[in-house]
Amino acid sequence: MLMKELGKSGVEISPLVLGGNVFGWTIDEATSFKVLDAFVSYGFNCIDTADIYATWAPGNKAGISETIIGKWLKQNGNRDKVVIATKVGKEMGPGKKGLSKSYIHSALDASLKRLQTDYVDLYQSHEDDPHTPLQETLEAYAELIDQGKVRAIGASNFDATRLSEALQVSKENGLPSYQSLQPLFNLYDRADFEGKLETACTENNIGVIPYSSLASGFLTGKYRSVNDLSKSPRGSGIGKKYLTPRGNRLLNALDQIAEKYGSSPAKVALAWLMARPSVTAPIVSATNLSQLNDIIDSTKLHLDSSSIEVLNQI
């Protein structure tokens, strides 16, 4: 397994990151354990979650994804073999949000308790907090790193301006800097990342771990008409965004390239991401072992330049 360093953090991750957003939402604890077991058995090591996952599902308690991962870690006793990435900042309840120093400390302690570990490998600002000075946030992370509770820090959903400002504050004040960025980026959703944000990551050696790598499942080819939207809980959010003329052109191209390689649209879409020099590893989720096997096979698919160019131009 070829591992990649995440920025300049010293944290090495596999070419795919397993997304924990589905744990306790579209799959229960037992199925989550099976997916986690299989993922690690194939030699992959990085698992991404967040304190807010999956509070949006009816009846869920805060941090259910972290709780499931924590139980799995305790059961397997393999903490030193995996890279755990989690996030802070999204609203967890009244007064529980943002990137203030006091909140980051309390939120991490709660995450560590749920994860049943004394440290996380990557702690990420889930979204920008314009109400808290960047220096205050980075000072909080410095304290957590000094305490051994965090190995490296990352940002998610930051634009190019704020990411660059944060990097400058780190440099000027001798504070830890963001070593990774988690942006929305896939074959359909390209505008927010490509351009200034991608350039900032490349110039500053920031590791990139895109989320929604398969556009909520759209790039698997599962959703091709309005009638298909009932196939999963995520289908309702796909129709207006992805069922467009451009979306149809993308699916047609993915079908053609998949046929060329004897592969599948999902594998081709992930291979396109992994071939991009700025990307360290896409984040992908799986609700069963069949999906996971298909996703993992994408690491064996290497697209030629002509196939990449066809997809780039759509």
C-alpha cells in the first residue's frame, strides 16, 4: 500500500479515506463494524468523522459516528494502526459551535471520550468561524498539540482567502499550521476548489482530502432520473443539483470510459480524483461490503491522459 504524507504533518494516509458520516445514519453499528474491519484488512488506514455526524438523523444523539468508531477501536485494540480524523465547529446544540479556544478544548475532550482514545491524528476546523480571531483558534490547537491530544490540524470548507490568512497567522506567530484541507470536490462539483483554493494548497504543500467524492452517489450512475431518487436517503437532495444536462453528459462519459477499462462509473470517478496531483486521498463512504470492495478497486485503476482529458472538458 502506497501511503502519502498529509501535507508536512508526518501523518501518512492510504490513497482512500473512509468516511464515517454514514455510521449510525444509513448503516447501523454492526454493519459499520464490518465495513471498518474490511477497510483496514485491505491495508487502508484513515477514517474521517466529525462530532456532528450524524445528528441530522431522527433520534440520533450527538457524536454517534464517533461513538461507533470508539467502540470499534476498543473492540479491536488497533488504535496505533489507524489514522483518526475528526472535526469541530459545526453547531452541536445551543452555545456549542465555532472555533473559540474554550469551545475547541471542550469539544475535543468530548470527541476523545466518544472515540475512546487519548488523541486524534488530525483535528479539523469543520468550517470557518468569522467571529473568532484566527490566532485564537490556532493557539488552541497549539495547546492541544503540546498536550499530545492532537497530532496535526486541518481545515474544511475554507475558501482560498481565509486559508491563506490562517497560514500567514501561523507563520507570523509561530503557531501550528493547517496541514490539510477538506473541500467539496468531485467530477461535478469543481468550481469551489479549482483555481485559487487549489493553487493555495499546492503552493503551501497542503494535503487535500475531498469529501463527497462521488457527489452523494450520483457519480456511481445509480441516479439517472427522478424515479431513481427514492433508492436511498440521500436521493432527495440529488435531483435538483445533479440531474442536469451537464450531469447527464458526465454519466455518459463515465459509462464510456468504464466500458473501455472494464470498470464502473464509480471507480472511474474516483480514479480521476486520485490522478489529480493536488489530491492526497478522496474520502468515500460505503454502506455495505459490496460497495466498499468496488470503491477499493478504484485504487487499481489508472486512467490514461486522454480519458482524464475527456472528463476534464465536460
